[in-house]
Amino acid sequence: MLDVKNTVAELADCVGVSGGEGSAAEAAMRLLSPYVDECFIRNGNVVGRLGSGEKRILIDAHIDQIGFIVTNITDGGFIKVGNVGGIDRRLLLAQQVVIHGKSDVMGIICTIPPHLSKDESSVPEIDDIYIDTGYSNEKLREIVTIGDLISFSGKCIPLLGNRLTGHSLDDRCGVAALIHAASILHEDKISPNNCSVYFMFSVQEEIGERGAHFGAFDIDPDIAVAVDVSFGLTSGEKPEHCGELGKGPMIGISPSLSRRLSNLFIDIAKRKNIPYQLEVMNRLTGTNADQFSVNRGGCEAVTVSVPLKYMHTPVEVIDCSDVENTGILLAEFIKEVSGNG
């Protein structure tokens, strides 16, 4: 059986800022390959196929992470950046980052000591961010060029119980859930009878769901499931807007999703005693499902999400039991819609 916690940590430690997902994609393909009939990378997306029936089922999680891109190197040897994806700017000051130039360069986002700061309440704009590497302007330009990508530094580390914290759990935990589902089907010797199941790890979700758009156009699914993260309940949040860590995957309900599929996931979770929560959205979902449901002639789409605290920060937190149960739920769903339920 797949070690879900170690798989999440391994994937979360890979570099894969939007537009530069290669390292993370290669690792994910290596982990998925033993459980599918074929696995390949097309236009950046990792795609694994199981079965060869006419009906096409797409299960997706995005492989990219938020980060930065180098926009300028100042005469003083400091790096200016633009954000890649939505970043919580409140936590940027004094963070450690890695600039992925000709070789990796460590850097620190500059900050003013609090006793010299005139205003501690303001949140810096991205244009106000400078990265200090310790290199001179001349030396830095030998290694780093404009357009290089930057990621947060640090490794995924365990917390108490079954929890992990790291900077790219969004959505490497979703990727791990898909691999877990594929491993369950493999262990149970399940081969889809009447369909082809595609596991896709899509690129560039954080900058507009781009990999989902062209990936779904290529596969042309009849049913699509977007596996992502959603808001974990923290102090001061409204419970109706969040899921609780350790209480199971969040099944999406929205006017933009297939209510039939939402109900089917709920029914499977009840019958198989899989813990679950509901995530009610009143418009679009902000996930790849928004691309899947209007792909070509449209298809039935649904979301299944892992609750996550501190989204789009360097210290995201999940409970790995939610990832494990997401994989189990996906496997049972695939069995049901492929005639193996």
C-alpha cells in the first residue's frame, strides 16, 4: 500500500512554480507509472491512462505551485520580482527563497527591522519586494537572468499527529491522492470494464487553469473530477466557508457543477463509510472544474477538495488522513462508474 504521508512530502519538496513544473512533473510521473497502463507528459501535463474503453473519465490535480519571477537585477545586486499566482503578501518579509538560475541561489526577502519601521501595519506590494542573495551585481548576473523562477525555500515537515506543513501542499496533496487512488485500483486488480480512466497532473493552474484547458480538450472527457485544496477552518473563520482538517475530503456542490456527480460521491462515501464534508459554492469553483465543465461540448464535472490551512503561504498545513480518504473515495468512484462497483 502506498505510503501517503511520505508521498505528499516527496512531491511537496519538488520545485514546480507555474511555467516551470518539470521537476515536479517527472517525480509525479515516476510515482504514478507503476499503477497505470501508460504514462506520459504532453504539453507539460502528466497523463496516466488506465483501461481502453470508449467512455472517458478524467481525474485531475494540478502540479504547479505559486512563486515569483525575476523582473530586474538592481545595480546594488538586489532582485526585483513579480508574483506567479496569488501570494499572501502579509507573510513575505524575511522569507527564505530559492532563485532557480543557472544554479540555485538562496535569497532572503528584504525587511526593515521593526524598531526602524515607521509603519508596521502596511502590507508590501509585490513591486516593493527586494531579494538579497549576498552576491554583487556582477556575480549575480552570471548566475541569474531576468525571467528565472523563484520558489519558497524549506522542506515539508511533520507536525503532531498526521499533519504536515510545507510551501506547496497546494496541490501536491491532491496529486498524492490521485496516485493513492491508482495504487488502490492496482492492488485490487481493478481494470475498467467500459471506460478509459485518465489521471492528469495539470500545469499552470495558479495562473488561470491553463493546463486543465488544453488537457481536457485533448482528452475530451465525459466525466471530470478536479481534486484540489480548499479552506481549512482556522481561528476566526466562519465554519460554513471552511472544512475541518481530519474530517475527510470536501465534496463540492455548486450551480456550475454536476449535482448528479456530487450526489454520487456523497452516496459512495456513505455506503463505504468514508468520512466526508460538503463544500457549497454559489458560482464557479475557482478550480480546474471550471474549465472541464465547458470543455468542447461540455461535460459533467465535480470537485473533491482536501481542507488546507494557510493557503498560498510558505506554511500550508494539511492532515494526511484527508489525503488518504480522498484517494479511497476516488478509487471507489472509479470502480462505480467503470462497472466495477
